[in-house]
Amino acid sequence: MPRPSFLKTTAIAAGAALAATTATLVLTTSSPTPVQADIPAPMLAPSAPGQVPSLAPMLKNVLPAVVNIAVSSKVQIQNPLLNDPFFRRFFNIPDQPQEREEQAIGSGVIVDATKGYILTNNHVVAQADKVVVRLNDDRQFDAKIIGTDPQTDLAVLQIKADKLTALPLGDSDKLQVGDFVVAIGSPFNLRQTVTSGIVSGLGRTTDMDDGSYQDFIQTDASINPGNSGGALVDLRGELVGINSQILSSSGGSIGIGFAIPINLAKSVMSQLIAYGKVERGRIGIVGQDLTPELAKALGLKIEHGALVSRVLPGSPAAHAGLKAEDVIVEANGKPINDMLELRNLVGLLRVGDKVDLKVLRDGATRQFTVVVGKNVGEKTSGTALSAKLQGATFGPSQDSDTKGVQVLSVEPGSPAAEAGLRPGDIILSVNHHSINSVDDLRKYAGDKEAQLLLYLRRGDGALFLLLQ
């Protein structure tokens, strides 16, 4: 049986250059039957005497706000024969990149009817040359990409149209496991598809180790390819999440889907509209989750929090007075149960914002105010840089005495592992260019075709690696 994997749910249809393509739905009986919670009749009152309980009255107001998104992009054809100079000369093939047009489909949600703003996933429009939005009433409009944020997988589009309907935004912080929700989108290009279920879990993370900010709502409402960017709504018809990923061994829904909470999306959306991007800050700590075992070893009477294991020299946290072994239990009035919650909160603040921290130190509670500083670098996946680095994750050097970019993880058997990269390696240069940040690595290792000559520090030694 194939290993389940986390999939972003854009449906892609590839075809010949400049040719229109249509997504085809293939029905099989080999996939597991999705586990799905039906909404019980007692939960829904009939809209009028003699009528049966139904979601239809709520959906009548919601469906016009959910749109279909069609994306066109040009991608380079990867064919070893076409890369062979002799083959190209023999068959008189022009010495230029061979491209084809690729089309993808996804979903989106109108969140501002007056200004035409649409919220969707970044992975739906990330490589787009052209974006077309199709409304519930079959009108179509070219869309402008206002801003994207890969780390939360969110994007904001804008269309110029009248008579739009926007979804009211709910409060995802009030969701509880067991609450009924409805997913709406365009799975497999089947427009305006509605599925129902419950909130199966909160605060979920997936195994996509790409430096993203994850705090997913898990639901058993069916989410399939093409649902990306669609709406997750509660029974009041309020938007509580943006559908994003599924866990699947077959590519289709098995009843485990993930949506981005709308409270997180609102913060990102406001920055994308105002600035076109999200400028994340940092406070300069390295930490871990406080477990009951660690709490006992440290003589603490609490069992949850973010344990500071290191404060980076010269960082905002250092200036504010934080120290290793501090336990952060609250930030800006919000309880902090683990490092993920603290990272998500700080990651959505802008440079110059203040964060008030409640910290447990030596058995006493203390208050610290940290001014968020500029982020010196984020993690990035090798897949986003070059196929030769696939399987590795990179981030800022964690050695304060060494500049460069550190290899944070390497998947066994991956191209990066076979090339000889190991976790803990610090890349000092690429093709003779000094590397001081993740941005430098993107700049000099971003050519997917070029060979990479890496100069590394490994432990107390150093070496060169040639990736061809």
C-alpha cells in the first residue's frame, strides 16, 4: 500500500504548448472509502413548517462568494535528449529552452466585495503567468496577484467586478473539535462542490519541512485536488478556514484534510494588501517544547510552555534580558503551550512591533517586552533551489562564530544525501561565491541546471562537494 503523504490540493492538467486542457475525473473503487461525519438532523432546524432540515438556506448565501481559479504558466520541458547538443544539432532543434503551457485549477474566496479581494493558496498561483477567476454566476475576470506568502501558503488576488458577494469572516480561535463545518471548492474542476464534516483536530502540523508556519484545522469534510484555496465555513456561514492540504496515499480524500485558520489568514492578508508581502521579524531565541520530563528535571511546577535553550547574541531577546532556561508561558496575553505557538505568533508580527512575554525564571514569574527585529533568514527547502539539493532543508547558521547557511536536515536516500550533504554542515560558498544568508543560497544555487561546487564546514574540518 502506498505510503500516505501530505499533498497540496491544486489540480494540474498539463498539455501541449498553448493548448487548452481539461481536468478529467477518474472514478475508481481502489481508494479507501472516506470517513465523513454527517450533520445530524437535530442540529439543523427546518427553515419552514413542513420542510426537512437542510444546509441549503445557509449555502444560498455562501456559494456566490466561492470562486473557481484557473492558472496558466509556462514550464520548461525536462527531456535529457533535448539537453544533448549532438541530438539538437542532428535534428536541427533550435538552441533555446523548450516550453509547454501548464494549467492548474484551484478555488478562492471573496473576502471584500467592494474592492474585489479574493483569498486563496499561494501554491495555486505561485507560478502563474495568467490567473482567471470564474464566479458562481459564470462571469469570468482576469485577476491581479496582490501578494503571496509561501510560508503560510496564502495569496490575495483582486478582480474588478460589480455585484460581488463576500463571505463574513468567523473566529477560528473559537473552533472546537466536533464542531460541524462545510468545505466548498472545485475538486477536479467540479465547480461549487459542497462536502460536510466536523473539526477533527486543531493546531495540526504536517511533514512538509519547508519552513512554513503551520497551525492547521483538521477536518473530515472531503477535500480533493482543486479544493485548494476554497472555503471552510461553519454552520453560520462564516469563513473559518482556507482549504490547503490533504493526507492521502492515493491523491484523493481519505477523510483527513487541513485548512489554514482564518485568524492566521486575516493577519497575513492585511499585510499582503498593505505591502504586497509579509515582512517577518524575529526575537532571536532558539527553543523547544517544555515536556513534563524536562519540567521535572528543571524543577518546574508547570508542564507546558516554550523553553529557551539559547539566546542569540545581540538579538532583541538578548537586549530585553531573556536567558537560556527561561520558560515562556504567555505572549501578548495569549497562553503559549509550545514553541510552535510562539513561532506562529512572532512570525506574524512586523519589525518594530512589541511582544510582551510572561516568563518563568527560577520559580518566579517575570515580564519582558521584546521589540521584534529584522529576520536574518528563514528556512528553505532544497527542492525550491535545485534538484541536486532535493531532500535537504537549509537555514541560518546556528553557530554564532560562523557565517554561512546550515544544513538543518537531509532525507535518507534523497539527491542531497547521495551528494554527500549531512545535517549540521555549514555552506560557506557556492561556485566560489560567499554565502552569508539563505537569500545568498537562493541567489547562487538557484540555477537548476548548473553544477554546484559547495565549500562546507563540517565539525572541525572543511571540504568541497561537487554536485553535478
